[in-house]
Amino acid sequence: MDALCRGESRPRRSAAASPLPWARFSAWLDCVCVVTFDLELGQAMELVYPYDFRLTEKEKTSICYLSFPDSYSGGLGDTQFSFRLRQSGGQRTTHYEDDGEYNREAPLTLQRESAHYFGYVYFRQVKDSSMKRGYFQKSLVLVSRLPYVNLFQSLLQLIAPEYFDKLEPCLEAVCNEIDQWPPPVPGQTLNLPVMGVVIQVRIPSRVDKPGSSPVKQFNQENLLPAPLVLPSIHELDLFRCFQPVLIHIQMLWELMLLGEPIVVMAPSPTVSSEMVLALTSCLAPLRYCCDYRPYFTIHDSEFKEYTTRTQAPPNIVVGVTNPFFIKTLQHWPHILRVGELKMSGDLPKQVKVKKLAKLKTLDTKPGIYTSYKTSLHKDKTLIKRLLKGIQRKRPSEVQSALLRRHLLELTQSFIIPLEHYIASLMPLQRAITPWKNPPQIRPFCQEDFMKTLEHAGPQLTCVLKGDWLGLYRRFFKSPNFDGWYRQRHREMTQKLEALHLEAICEANIVAWMKDKSEVEIVDLVLKLREKLVRARCQHLPVKEETLQRVSLYIETIIGSLPEDLQAVLHHH
């Protein structure tokens, strides 16, 4: 490890050896930044690596502010937290060439972001008499489009302490090692070597059964020293994060489901970012489609947009630490104020639900400040099970698994009736004929859906009583419904296209051509070619042999035409 960090890194690979230097690195990370405190400039960007990675000035400024605690924290030592940042300056070329395969195979909740960056921060503040200010203050930041909070924070724990001791050569060596990693392929277990340690992770896949435990790690006997096995690349310790609000988990789930604007006010960026990420994960496997900022500062470019009182607050969960936000965001409908998270032997003090009017600018006590009334009744059995776990000193990860399963079952009970209804809107397979455009998917009618709930509603799978109908009506107005519906509609449209291609393959093309004019035949050739291009570009769920048969059909049809037309079509 020391040899690595003395700067004895391998030389930058030549273009001949690898067509795209940093291609493997950028499958995981966009760049690594070092932010330091400068007496004259405040937070300043000291380094961006790889050196040729281009961040806009706006992004650099945002990363600088988001990489340091916002409110004064007298605490010395190391802290870790996360942020999420809107990309500015349009689409960027990246060293990583991804045709969308990762996003097609990864769960919706782990998609590679297209318009946002995640920042994973390791901040160190220690006394240092050699510095003018008397303190050493620096952050190492991993910038990525992947929401792998566990993996990247574990990686920081390995590399940041070494970096702070040995500086730039160490960072260069680590980046070169990451540039040797295999890409993240959903469904695969990967060994990722860094600084003499092998991190072993499994990348979740869309075909995994929701709530199933990660596949047991393998190949351990061949690895010496034994690998650092991460049970999950992204799941937080939900029980620890939700400690002060366990009895309100139902309310928080509903607020997240409806995409309500929520402010999380916390004493530190660590608590704020963990709480926001825990909230956004509690709808899994449903994707949370609204915006979220695990940590947000008053210097952020969206500060005005979020604090204006001339329009309703946006659909976003925002985590803040600066007390100034109590004043500027007090018009928001839901404010969750939490203290430091401390794991103790008994049930932590649970925050109370309070009226928004009780939000004091100076001394705001922990609580959920809202006038929201839950649609569903509380699940007392969950609280009892968690309490029993605390009394029996059950490990936190077991408590988290209980909590995650409860939230998963709740989300599934809510979503399954919607899935059943939308599946009924798909045209019957016998209605798909080869020589006509496939029939349309029938429109989603909210009232028709509501009628199905009496016999096939959430009550079949969930014991919770309450106003389920009211909850669905509110959900229809939320960005989460819009995101879910668009995704399903896209998948169904692609399925229809695939079924249509299969119907064409099974048809008797020669019989169809007998009484057709040249114009009709040429029109069919152009349409089939267009279908083939679309099938390949959109990666439709069609077997390769089906596509090859369609290609053969096209050749057969062209072969039956006069030579002059054949030449035109082959050229075309």
C-alpha cells in the first residue's frame, strides 16, 4: 500500500494500448475533487482528477460549497456525507461509452443519472499550527452518476486517510487502480482491488426478487487477504437513520409516495444526507421520481428557487443544516427536525408531530412540523417488533431488514392493484396481425381503476385499514404516478412492437406479396427496415433470431422486385 502511495503508480496508458484512457474509471466515477479552505477565497477547488475532466465553473462552485459543513461545527476529526447536484452546461461527452445497457438491466432505483451528479465527501478538520487559521480543513470528493452510497463511502474510508497523509501521488495511483476495475454489470459479483484491499460487491439487477437478500459472495478462498465484503452497494442502515421517527414511519412513507415537499433540518451534513437518502429509498421498488438534495446550502444556485414565497414549494426533499433555513423555508408544508443520531440500548426519544405555527426561528425542537393527516392507520405490530428487537439487543442490520421488508410490503400492496389494472389495458395477442400497425394500449382511466379496488385492492395483501381510495386519488396527482405510468407505458409499447415483429416472422410473406403492387411492396420494405432499426436502437425484448428472420424477409422481398428497384433499395 505504501509503495502505491509513494507515487509509484503505473504510467498513464498510451492511446494505442487502450483506445479510451479512463474508460473503465468513468464507468464508476466522473472525477475526484479535492476541496480546501483558502483564507482569502474560502472553499476552493485544489484539484480535479483526471486532469482533463471538465466541470463548468458553476459546478465547481457548487461542489466547493457542498463539500464543507455549512454551519459552524466545532467538531474536529473526520466526517462523511453525500450530496446531489444538478448538472449545468448541457450533455457532456464522457470517456465511458454506455449504450444504455446498464440502465436497462439495473433496478429503476439504481439508474445511472443523466442530469445530476452525486458527490460522496470525506471531510477532515484537525488542529494544525502550521496553517494560518490554525486548522487543516480539506475534503476528498468522489463525483459519480451512480447512487452507490455504501460502496463509495467505504472506498473513501480506505483512500481518504492515506490521501491526507501522502497527497497527490497517492490519489493518482488510486485512480489508476480504479481504471482497471471491471464495469458495473447488474447481476454480477465483482472484486475491486484498491490499495492492497479487495472490495467485493454484487451489483443488483432488475430481475432480482424485491426484498431478496444479496447472493452469497463467492471466490473468497482464492483471495488473500480475504476481501472486504459489502452486503449492499447502496442500502443504508434504515433502523439507525429512522431512529427518532420510527413511530411516524407510516406518515413519512405517505409523504414520499405523494411526492410532497419536505425539509429535513439536521445538526450535520451526515445526519441530513442519511435521512434524505433513507426517505427516498423507502418506496423501493417504486422509483422516487421527484428531486432530492441530501445536503443543501445557502450558496446553492437553486436557493432562490426553493425559498421563494411567490409560488408553491417544488416536489423535493431537501436536507439542510444551517439554522437560517428555519426562517427561509418555514412556509414549506412538512419540516422534519432531527437531532444527532445516537444508537443507545433503548428506543430513542421519538419526535412529536407539531403544528407548523410552532416552528420557532431560534430554538426549534426536534419534531415533524406538518398539518398532514395520514390516510392509513399506524402499524402498531411493526413498532412492537422493533421494540422487542431493542430489548433483545437485536443487531441494527436485522432491525433494518425488518423495517425494509415492512416498507417493501406496504409499497407492493399499494402498487400491485395498479400493475394488474395497467396490464389489462394491453391489447390481446390475437388482435396483433402482421400487416397492420399494432393496436393501441387503452388509456388509463382513474375511475375504472377505482372500481377494481373493491375486489382486488390492497386489502388482499395488507392488514392496514384506512382511506386507501383517498391515497390513490392523491397519488394520481404526484410526479411518482406520472413517472411510474410513463415507464410502464414505454415497456408495454415496446412489448407490442416485439409481438408485432414476431407476428410478421410467422406470416407467409410470399402469399401476401402475390396480389400486391410494387408501391405496396416497396412500402413494406421501408417499414420493415424502420422496425428493425427501432428494435436494435431501443433494444426491444426480441430474440436475435427473430431480427435475423426479418432481415431475410426483407432480402426475399427485394429479390422479387425488378432489378432497377432492387438497386435503388440496396443503395437506400
